[in-house]
Amino acid sequence: MVDLQALGKRIHRRRKDMSLTQVALAAAADVDRSFISKVEHGEKMPSLETLYLVAECLTIPVGSLLGEVSLHHADQTPNDPQQVALLVIWNRIKKPARLTWLRMMEAALDTEQGAEVG
């Protein structure tokens, strides 16, 4: 059985440590801000899919949210909400397609840098 109060406190603490608002976390996890608030207050249990998305947004393993793993590596994660959003998008891309996406981003950067030089 999951302790909803403890889960909510872990999500709240991690979100605050990353300087994320409930609005930013909700947008990245594709849920309403009010749902994040209810989860943080121990009033709602997110679905497994939502729990995984929240963990991705907070750049920690799901086990950390469930109290199975320590949050000791908080200093190694991005604090910028845009970096977090990019990481969430990256994690949603299936591994075989990542090389294609990397090549597209590199081409876009080359084009952008070429425009700055010229």
C-alpha cells in the first residue's frame, strides 16, 4: 500500500528543490495543476502512467517517489524548467528514433550557426 501523504511530500519537496511551480510540473506531466496539488496533499493517487511522467519531470526514479530509493542525486539534475521539459520530451522518444532526432537537432544547430556567421 502506498502512503499517499509521504508520496505527496516527496513530490512537493522535489518540485520545490527544482524551483518548479505546480503549473510547470502539471504541464510537463500532462495533468491539471489542481491534480498535482491534490497529489501533493495526499488526497489523490496518480495512475502508474502519471506517476512515471511526474518522476520523469522531476528527473528521479519512480522508486524515489515511492520511498524505495533515496533522493541523494538531486544536485545532478537540471533546475531550469525548459531543461526539464526537454528531458521529458527526450525520454518519450523511443530509443531507436533518438539518433534521427539528434541528427535533426544537429542540422538545425548547424543552420542556425551558419546564419549567425553570414
